[in-house]
Amino acid sequence: MSFARAQNRSDGVRDLDAALRKLKRQGCTLLVTGEVPEHVTAKATKRLLGDPNRGRKRLLAFTDATSEHIDDCLPPGVERNAPDVWIIDPRGIDRAIPSTADDVELPKADEGSELNRLRQELVQAVGYFDDVAGGLDPAELRISIDSLEYLLESNDLSPTERFLRTIAALVRGVRGMGHVHLPLPDDSAAVQELAPLFDARIELRKRDTLAAEQRWHVPQHDITTIWTKL
């Protein structure tokens, strides 16, 4: 993804592209915020899952979605039954895993809480892709979780925070890029509470007939970008 110049909240020149390259090298998790239509969320996911012409492992976890929404999130030309795609649907209706992962013992519907089952399958999927690749390259693995709002409605804040810390450690352990959708205003209490668990935030907005827009917040580098077309 390419971005316009940054607006800096402190003196000195801040290089957003350099900051993002560093995040990609070390692995990172991103919080995607903003009250926007589902098609805007899907477009952001599609871009964050990476160039379809480059080797990527894509792991999509849906907490409350339809099959139509799932297909809209995949990059052009990437099919849900591709060997480098794993789709998690806790209900089991829209789950899709690589055919060579058929020996993976998936969590059973009656085993623990929904949050724990989601965590378990994410760990299994990341382990599978890492094994198949013989070790993943930086930013090769892309993870999307949609949406955190549903998890917050179904669970207390504390277990949700523990879940996010586990996922952050999992993603950084393989130097991947993960993003989690929280479709609430960027200045909402929930966003402010959970934002420190992430390396950066991507704020989305859609104003009337105008094109959807985004701006990035990278607190550790004191950077906020201007609004740019998504």
C-alpha cells in the first residue's frame, strides 16, 4: 500500500514508508477503525491481504459474516479454496482450509468458549502455513479478523484483551501482518482502550457520495497521515 505524506505531531521529518517497512520486517498487528459500510471494510481487507501476484499466505477469521462478504474480502483472482488460503468461521458454515491440511484436528463446537476455539484455530492455521513454507518470510503471512465488535459483545474486555495479546505474539512470531476490524469511531472509548495492543491504526471513513478514505496512526513514530483515497 502507498500513502501520501505524513502530518507529524512533533518536530522533525517522519518517514511513514520507513516506519511501515520496519513493521513489515518485524511483524505487526493493525487495528482498523471507523463506522463504514461493509464494502469499505472489505476493500480495506482486500488491500491489506496483499498483492495477489505475490506469494502470500492468507488467513481470514470471521466472527459474524456471510459467505458473500467473505468473497468480497479476497484479492482479485484469489479463491477461497486456494492452497494458500485458510478461512475460519466459528459456525463451520463457511470454513475453508487447504486440502493438504486435512489432518489438522480442528476445534470442536463444544470445546471451550467461542473465543478460545477461534484462538486455537488461528494458532493451528499459522503453524500449518509456517511448516509448509519451511519458515515464513516477513509479511508473507497476512491475517484478517472481522470483527472485534462482535467479540466484545460476546465476551468481557479482559478475555478479549488476552486474545488480542496472544494473536499479536503469534503474528510477530512469524513476522506476519495481521489486522483486526473494529467498526467504531476512532475516538471511541473501545478504540482508545484497545489501541495500545496494536502497532498502528488504520482509520476509515466514507462521506456521502465521496470515495472511501483512510488515514494511518503510528503512535510509536508519532505519525498520523493525511486522509487519502482508500
